[in-house]
Amino acid sequence: MPQIQLTIAERKAHRAQAHHLSPVVMIGNDGLTAGVKKEVDAALDAHGLIKIRVLGDDRTQREAIYQSLADELGAAPIQHIGKLLVLWRPTPTKPKALDEDRKPGPRDFKVLKYSTRGGQRPEVKTLRVLGNQRLTPGGQVKRAKKPKQKSIKKGRQT
């Protein structure tokens, strides 16, 4: 999977966002292993923009790790300063599961209360009405009446 190519302005914006981040993945003396690639991939899926700390002292090895991670994981190389690498990949959109049994949530209504004196503006109040409540014509919030449940009498079986 080829790496993502960004414009200079996009790369600059991602560098600014990554400034306050802490490293999420640490690459030890073993270098770039399959487990490290898997963790970097999972971190990119979860966060999108990550910092990686490489503990080795060889600059050419760090540069090779930086480029290989960007190429293999389809990420954009943002920054390489010292032992810190910054990578970005857009986070995948998660499908939203619809629950058909779910009841509607709270609703907000604006209620106008007119003054008894003629020349004043009406007072505007925002009321939150929950699922088991209703709004009366006078602007009051009341609980909705539920129909009474009728008990079922069991007949005697002989």
C-alpha cells in the first residue's frame, strides 16, 4: 500500500496537532518486527495521528523504519525529528448500528410566555422534554399517562 502524499500546508497542520502528543508506540533494539507493525497499524486506526519513539542510535535505520512504516501501512510521513517519528492516516469511518428497540431521546422545545402588559416582548424559555413526558398547551411539562394494565384472571381448570 503506497504512502499518502500530503501538501505542505496539510503536513504543517498535522505537525501542529502532533506537537502535544506523547509517543504511542516504542520501537526497541529489535527494530521493526511484525508485532510492532501490528501495534502501529492499530494505533493509526484508533487515533489517526501518532508519535513513535525509536530507541536505536542509528539515524539511517530510523529513516528506513520511518519510510517502511509509511509505505507498508499506507500512512503519510509527517515528521522525523531525532528519535521521534510522526505518522498520519485518516481514521476509518465506523458504521453506526441502528437499534430499532431504542426509544427517542430528550427533545428541546422553545416556549413563548406572553406578558399581560401589551408592549413587552414575550419571554422565551427552552424546556427539555424526556421520553415519558409531554408538553401542555400552557407550557407545563407533565408525565405522560400510561394506560392501566388489566390483570388477566386465570380460570380454574378442573
